[in-house]
Amino acid sequence: MVSMNWKTGVLIAIALLVAGLLTGWQLSPHIAEVLPTSSEIQGRQPLAIKFNRAMDPQSVEEYVDISPPDDGEISWDADYKLMTFTPGSIWPPGEMVSIRLSRGARSKLGFPFWREFNYQWPVSPTSLVYLWPADGKSNLYKINPKSGESQALTNHPGGVLDYSITPDNEQIYYSVAVKNGTSRIMVLDLRSGETSLFMDCSEALCTRPQLSADGNKLAYEVLSREAGSLPDIRVFNLKDRSQVALAEPDQCLESPLWSLSGWLAYYNQTAKGYQFWDPATDITRFLPNETSGDGSWSADGRYFLTSEILFAGDTLAPRHLQLYDLVEETTQDLSKGSFLEDLNPSFSTRGLAFAFSRKSLSPQDWTLGRQLWVMDLESGESAPLTDEIDYQHTSFAWHPDGQKLAYVRYNQAALSEAPEIWVIDTDSKEALRMIINGFAPGWIP
């Protein structure tokens, strides 16, 4: 009888233990889902863990580890079942990101997380963004330079007119054509892929939107439908929704471009020169210039680089590179020789190197096309990266690593050929054609 009671007690104890373990397992927290579900992540894309139970946030954050380390922020939903990590900077392209949760994290009821969890995502390489097709109503696309896989980012029937990538690389502002010669300014969120209307220019053509580095002001060109109107630059304040027009009566303004230090540059066709304006101090400056066209800011915001006509004789007027120093308020001619013509300067994303297109105007060296050159402002050294005499090289866009460079080339000997977008390594000079019939290249994480 004693033996039977002992065996019965053991069996009951085992049954209670198993029941307790099963109950504990059922009540213990488990991971229901990990986000994003995509095979790759990019930019500042958030990571998230969804639990099946309400969690104790402090215990979870104590046992969670994200690699590579980042100064981001952790947030929770109202039910404490979804933990989201938003990085403070972009994930390193081409590397791996992992999120690990060790045993020890607990639910709101105190039940432990029993199994260590680890999940990894590869970070997609920096993508090349561009407009396509060049011979029709174009839209925004991006392509993975390594895999060659392309993806449409917009689908507007009227076509995308132009675009700019915000300094934080999280959005693209672009203008689209609508009926009756008007346009809209749209915003593409690169993290979610969603587009939204920023401004409906129902009475004008609004183009070339440019967001300031602090994210508070948007500058853009506007051409009213009223007869006799001249292009103007307007600055929209995103904080208080106010805006100002920069042109005085009978002035023609174009090509707004913010520096990372907060200055706005734009070209005044009426006064023949570049205007510079610092909204923080309301200081303005003026650089006489006959050429107009786009300029480029150095990454530190100190230098503005453009081209200017050099009158070297009655029949010779090449365009040279003109460097303006906002600190010293001086200008410098960077092109050496009366028979050289340099255009389309573009500062690197790092340091003081810049790309530009060059051709010789001397009869013995003249060519149809302009070649891609690179110059270092500190050393003064320059060198060509291409040698294709029939091709025009332009629209230079530096990769964030400061080494690769995207550009558009046109065959000047066969104008019916479609433009092509190429990417070149500035060290090895190895070049690869990426897109046929595309234009306006840029880079996004």
C-alpha cells in the first residue's frame, strides 16, 4: 500500500510539473513577428519585434542588442506588444544588421522569455536613382548597382519634371506636370515608399524643390501663368506654413540650391549674378556672373563653384570654373589656359574634390564631346577620367563614399542615340553603363 501511494505521489508530482511547465510555456512570451519582412533593409528603416504577450519594456530593453551599435530610439505601442527601434543614422550599406534578444526579458506578468532570439538583415547597397525615359514622360526609378535590379518609385501620368534628395536621405521632393501648364510638388518617403502631396500649384508651374539642411524651409522655382510673369524663387517655411517671394519687381530668379551650412544660392538673370542669402541672419551677398546655370556647394558650405565666361579676345570667350569663398569673400579662376572650357562642376560628398566637364577650344585639340575631369581643390591637381571624344559627359552625381561617380553621356556624333547613365570608380577609372535612355542620376541609401 505504501509503495502504491509513493508511486501515485510521484506520478501526481510529475503530472503537476508537466502541467506547470505547459502552463508556463503557454503564458511565457514568444516572438510573433519580426519586421520588416523584406529580405533587405535600407536607409533609416526601423526594426520591430512583435510579441504575443504584453512585455515589461525595461526588461526587454535590458536584454536586447542591436548590431552595429546605433544611437537610435526604442518605442512601444500602447499594448506593449510591439517594440520598434528607429536608428539615428542610416544603416551601413552592404553590411549586416542583427537584433538579438537574450533570455531574461520578461512579460508584464513576470513570465520569462525562455529562448535566445537572433535575426539578421543584409543592408542593401546604395541605390542609383534616376529619371526614365528621356524621350517621354519620365518617372523616378532606382537601381541596385550590384544586382542590376530596378524598381519604379513613382507613376505619374504627366511625368516627373525634376527632383531633389533631402540632406538626411529620407525623402525625395519632386515636381510633376498636370494640366494647363501647372504642376504639383510631391514628397516620396524613402522608408515607407509612400508619396504625398506637398503643394498644389494650381496657378503656376512650380519646379526644382530644394529642402534646407535643417528641414525647415523648402525653396523652389515658380512661374506664374499670368502674361508677362518672370520666374521667381519662393521659400516655404514648413514650421509656420508661411512663404516669401525673393524676387523684386521685374527680376528673373532661378536655380535655388541650399548649402549644408544654411545659405541659399540662386541665379538672378536680371542682375547677372548669383545671390546668396542666409535666412538665419538675413545676410545677403552677390557674385557677378554672366553664364548662369547650376552651381555646386562644397560639403563644408564654404565654397560655391560655378562657371563664368572669360573674354579672352574678340572671337574667343571660353567658360572657366569660378570659385567663390564665402568666408574670405574672394573669387578664383580655377581653369588654366585661354583655350580650355570647363563646365558642370559638382563637389564631392567628401572633402574638396569636384568633377567637371572639359574640352579644348584650340583647333588642333578640339573635340565634339566634353570629357569628365576631377580636380582636388587643396592640391590643385586635376586629371581626366574619360577619353571618348564624341561623347558629352555631364550631370555628375557623387556616391556617398566619395569614390564613385554617376554621370550622363550623350553621343554628339549621333544625336539620335539615347543618353546613357554610367558609374565610374574615380581611382581605377573602371566605368559601367547602368541605364539607357535615363537622365538626372542621384544616390539614395
